[in-house]
Amino acid sequence: MGTVILFLVIYSAITFFKKVSPYIILVAVILYIYTLIKKIFIFSWQALTSVPGLIIIGLLLLGLIGYYGYRHNRCAVCGKMYRQNQYVAVTDDKVCLNCMQAIGVDVKQLPTAVHVEKTLTVAEIKALQKNNIIIDPLQRWEAYQAKDATPESSTLTAKQVTDLRELKRLLDDGIITQADFDAKKRQILGI
Ligand SMILES: [Zn+2]
């Protein structure tokens, strides 16, 4: 009988634990405190492994798992809840498949080797959606890999430009030699 009750409680908890997990935690904590007060002087392994004890532990675990899932199943772009396995991990967060589809990325249609989501950020997806831009995931992934294979073309920082201008002026004024200039230039560019 006890086993049947335990099974029924756990079964119904699994069915509803997503939505009611915060309440499950509350009920479990109240039950736990109640049991603690009641059994505080005879608290033993027997109490812990009794049916009520197991139910309380089970409820606590389900509640915690459900609450964790509840907190971590929100799409970073549209803010809606998504079901388990209905999301992809982009560079900085998780995004639901609907939001990916809105920018032309149908993850389920793509070969598993294409990880276009790794090239996208939440801000970028929001911008693409806002401007109704559809991307070609295969092309984008190829471009991303090609970019990864070859070193990025160096873009100068503002400080480097200022330093190089100053250096050129020193050379033109005859304060430093061409050799000095070349050495210093390499140092500024870090090559
Ligand atoms: Zn979404």
C-alpha cells in the first residue's frame, strides 16, 4: 500500500512538477519542518527511510530539478519558455528553435556537422529578426570556418596609428634612422 501511494505521488509530481515546482518545494519544506519538529528527538535512519521520509526527499528532489529547469528554459531572444531539446546554444546563451527559424536557420534540417549557432550571438539574432534578414546557415558556417583557418587581417588600433605617425615624424625630421624606424614599427605592430 505504501509503495502504491509513493508511486502515485511521484508519478503525479513528475506530471506537474514543471509548473508547480515552486509550490512543491514550499510543501516539502513545510512537511520537512513539521516532521523535524515532530521527530526531532527520535530522528533516525528509520525516520529518513520511512515512506513519509522518502516522499519528502522525493518531493524535494523533484521540486529542485523542476525549479532548475523552470529557471533555465527561457529563450534569450523572445523570452518565451521552450520545451526540453527545443533550443540551441548560441555563443552567449540559449535560443529557441522558433527564433532560429525566424532568421532562416532550421537546425533540424541542417547536417549535424553544421554548427551555425556557434557563429551567432543573442544580440545578432535580435538584430537579424528586427530587420527581417534571413541568413544562409551553410554559407555562414563555411565562412566562419574559413575565417578560423586563416589568421585575421590585422586592424590597427587608434594607439598604434598615433604611435606610427609619431614615429614617421621622427624619421622625417632625421631624429631617428630608417633602421630605428623599422625596428620600432615592428615593435608597435607586435610582429
Ligand atoms: Zn525564442
